[in-house]
Amino acid sequence: MSTGELLNIEPQELQFAFELKKQISCTLQLSNKTDEYVAFKVKTTNPKKYCVRPNTGVVLPRSTCDVIVTMQAQKEMPSDMQCKDKFLLQSVVASAGATTKDITPEMFNKESGHNVEECKLKVNYVDPPRPPSPVREGSEEGSSPRASVDNGNSNDTEFKAASRAFGERHEPQDDSEAKSLIARLTDEKNSAIQQNNRLQQELDLLRREANASRGGIAFIYVVIVGLIGIILGYLLKKT
């Protein structure tokens, strides 16, 4: 924390987690430790590279103000992750009730006799945070890597044993279901065969009855023809 007579500035160094083609921001917190209205202004040696919001403002007595500094997306990686850019934060006592509209460049002119505090801030590039590595469920803090591996092997062994037990417990049930299904299908097959045999027998019986009926009609026909012949012979003899 940088401490002046008017403002406390935190942090003293602007750190950007550098990533190519990505805007990166960091925050400055300004704390007014006086009973006065304090005006501030932020400057940088590379204004095209950074966006500061707000770059000017007023911090009320005993209050704080956040300043967001955004670095524009960069197309090239800096050599050795070094940055020579700097920021300058100026602060001065303003009149009571002052607002941002009341701030003028003349207020920060030392040659005009204004008591201007200045704080220089460096810029530092840091590596972006890495995503957290996956942690095995049930692991405990402080456990050694060897213990974690052993626990993993133990869990794997227990899982395989449980799987085998589960399979063995369910195999008899699966076999009984299969046997029951086969038996039911066999019964249905036998029933169908028996029904087919009955139908065949009934068909044969119907055929025999039909043949018998045709034989009876032929015999009656022969008898009638014989009677007619006898009658005709008798009549002929009589004539």
C-alpha cells in the first residue's frame, strides 16, 4: 500500500495476468484518509495501450474509490514478460462539495503553487492462473501422492470385487428367468402341435364321412335302376 498525506493507494504495482488477444483489467483502490474532498488524476506513459475509468474524480472524505485499469488486447508476447509502462496518480485537495465536473488541469499544476501529491506505479506481467487440477473424490488434504495412488488402487480393487459379487449374485436369477422362458415356449410349442394333430384327425374323419355318403348314393342308384329294369322286363313279357 502506498501511503500519502491524502490518499492510500492499493496496490502499489499494477499486475496483469498477460494473455494474447485478450483484454485484461486490474483495480486500484483509493482511500481518502482526510476530512477533505480529494481530487485525483491518473496518467500513463502509454495511453493508447491502457484505458483508465475513471481517469479523474473526487474521493469524498473518509471514503474510497475504485479505479479500473484495462490493458487492450495484445497481439505479441512481450520479451521476458517485462513491461516498462508506468502510471502516475496525482491527488490534490479540492473545495468542499466538489465533483468531477469541477476538476481542471490547473489543479494539478505544481507551478501554480498547488500542493500536489504524486504516486508512481509500475506495471508487471504475471502468468495467467492455471485451471485447478482434478482432485479424486474422497481424497483428504495432506495425503501424500503415494497414499493417493494406493487409495486409487484400493478403490479400483474394491470396485472390481463388488462388480464380480454383483454379477455372481445376479447370474442365477438370469439363468432361472431364461429357463422359465424356454419352458414356457416349449409348452406353447407342444400345445400347438397337439392342436394341429386334432385338426388333422377331424379333417380325416370328415373326408371318410364324405366318401361314405357318396358310396351310399351310388348303391341306391343301382337298386333303383335294377327295379326299373325288372319292371320293364315284366311289362315286355306281358305284352
